[in-house]
Amino acid sequence: MSDEKSDCVFCRIVSGDEPAQVILENELSLALLDINPLAQGHCLVIPRRHVPWWHQLTAEETASLFTLARTTSKRIMKTFSPDFVTMYARGRRIPHAHIFLIPTYKGDPTDRHFNALEGFQEQASTLAGLRDRGALSLTADLLRKTQERVGLSDGYVNAFDPGSWLKVYRELKYSLFQPGFDRQIPFLEHLHHRLV
Ligand SMILES: [Zn+2]
């Protein structure tokens, strides 16, 4: 086991070296109780494989994780009858992908947190430039072109992050089996020179 994995509490739970209240599991994922719950029944769904961010999961892991999240959420609804189950993924504290499933009731901390975020989203002057109709159109265009021109469908490219583009460029450059590889090179070379 690498240091990264032995330092990771979720990897230790997956290997059975750390106790956890596992609720459900399948071949690629586990659902377990969060040990610092925001509400009774607050669960986490994690992949068995160590990857820091949920968008690094394979298609099979993604399907497994979200299927388990849905089943677990239905169980939370039936057991505790919250208004609904909030789902989100972050992972700054524990860099092993995990989905939060939090039973949510009107006015509770999770509800107030997301209401505050929505208030900020709609009113913040710092975000006004992004809400402009032209800016939204430009953003959508950037995201659409990223998929079409690079030819990747899993969406891990961040159009605003030059590092992300360079990563794709390098992966494609050394991938002999990438469909459309030859056609993409001139565009990627151009992009490379523009960015570095
Ligand atoms: Zn891990």
C-alpha cells in the first residue's frame, strides 16, 4: 500500500483497517455513515479505488457510486422522512472522492447553508459579469467547443484552466490509439504555443 493510501482514512475503511458503519456496498463503492453527521442518517458514498476527485472516476465507478447513492438516499428517506436528501461532492479535507448524502429539513444547517449560497449566487456583484447574457453564451460556447474539438466526452477538461488543457494535450500527444489523433494535433500544437 502506498503512503497516499495508507494515509487515507477511506482507503483504510475499504481495506477493513479502520472501523466504519457501512450501510450498503457494491463491487466498486461503499455507503457509510459520516462520523460527524450534520443530521441523523448523514452518509457518504465512496469508491473503493483511491482517486482524489469524483470526476476522475471511470464510467463504471461513476455508475456504481451514483446507483449506490440513490439507493442509500431512498433508504434515508424511508427511515428518517427528511424533506429530501442533499447531495454534493467536495473533498478538500479528505482527498478520496466522496459524495455527501445529507437528510435535509427546512431551516436546518444544510438548508441554511445552501440558501445562503443561492443568495450569494444571485446577488453578488463579483459574479455580475458571469450572469450577463453574453457572458453565459460565451461560457457555454467554451464548454461546448472543449468537448467537440478535443474529442473527449468525459468532460474533465476545465476550459478556464490552461493546466487542464496542457494535460489533455500531453495525453493525446502520447496516445497513439486516440480516435482522430492526427486531426487534433495541429489544433493542440496551436493551443500549446498560445498557452506556454
Ligand atoms: Zn483513499
